[in-house]
Amino acid sequence: MIALLPGCRIDMHVQPRQNPLSRSDFFSDQRSERPPVYGTVARGQLHEDSYFYTGKVGNNPGDAMPFPVTKEVLERGQERFNIFCAPCHSRVGDGNGFVPSRGFSKMPPSFHIARLQKAPLGYFYDVISEGFGIMPDYASQIPPQDRWDIVAYVRALQLSQNATMADVPPGQAIPSQPLTFREPGTGASLPTVAPNTKSNAAEEKK
């Protein structure tokens, strides 16, 4: 038995296998690496909802959100917009972000010009996914869900910067009361907004 143990060890180390990308005489094309079976879909890449992943209906950009827009969607969109988009487009989307102010060769367009106000939602999704002009694509940094959240927030920005008195809810003060902050924040954190004591008192009375 002791004499047979070294043989088993060698067999386990020297197996009948092919090294990656090595030549193989077993297949007619002499490639050991085989292509996936036709129709194979990698885990997590079954993109059955083509509109969700492309923003297009056929070859044209669509003009509808693929899911309901909620407060959580807009808050997530605002967060992602401020991280990835605001450095160039600014936090209000007028194109006067920090990067252009430092001498960038070409300023991005404002989201509030007539052309982009009329642009369908799928257009913004496509630009985020594929890039446009000197703007690179963000497909690898921003997943599809977050891209749509950003698109929803961009539309909200457009509405906010072009609102009229008819869009103001009844009873809303004009201008709105300024926010009060519990903590001013630092360069690494956002300020903490203090709760609206007047609103809380009114609710308690009810």
C-alpha cells in the first residue's frame, strides 16, 4: 500500500485536462476553449424586458418609466445624480457644474433648454448607457435601475426649474420656508435637517 501512494498523488496532479487557451487535437478547430452553447444566458443577464435595459421601443427612445415613480425612486435618483452627474451638469442641471468651471473644453447642455425638455425619457437613459459626444458612458458604474432613477430625477429637475404658479399646491407658502439645520455638516458629510416643529405641532393639535 505504501508503494502505491506516490502513484495516486502523481495521478491527482497530472490530470487528463487542457490548460486554458491551449491547443487541442480533439476538436477540429484545435481550440480547447469552447464557445457557449447557442442561446446560453449568463446568470443575472436574462434581459427579458428590453425596454428596461435599453430605453427604446424598437429603434426609438420611449417616453415612459418602466416602473412607478415614488418618493424613494426620486431620492435614489437625486443621490446618484449628485454623485455621477452633478460634477458636470450641476445640482440643478444647468450645465454649470464644477468640472466646466475648472476649464473643461466643452460645457454640457442645460437640461432646461427646449430640446431636452421635449426629449423622451428613453433618450436620457440611452445617453447614460452609451454616452454622447465627449461624455463617456456610465453603463459599468450605474446599474439599469439607478439609471432610470436618475432619469426620473432629471425630469423632476426640469419641472422644478420651469414651474409656474399653477403648479404650486394650495396652501404652500411662496417662497417656501428656509430649512433649519441641526448639524452644519462637514466636507465629508451632508448637513442634518432639523424637523419642522411647526408642522409637528399642527399635526399634534389634529
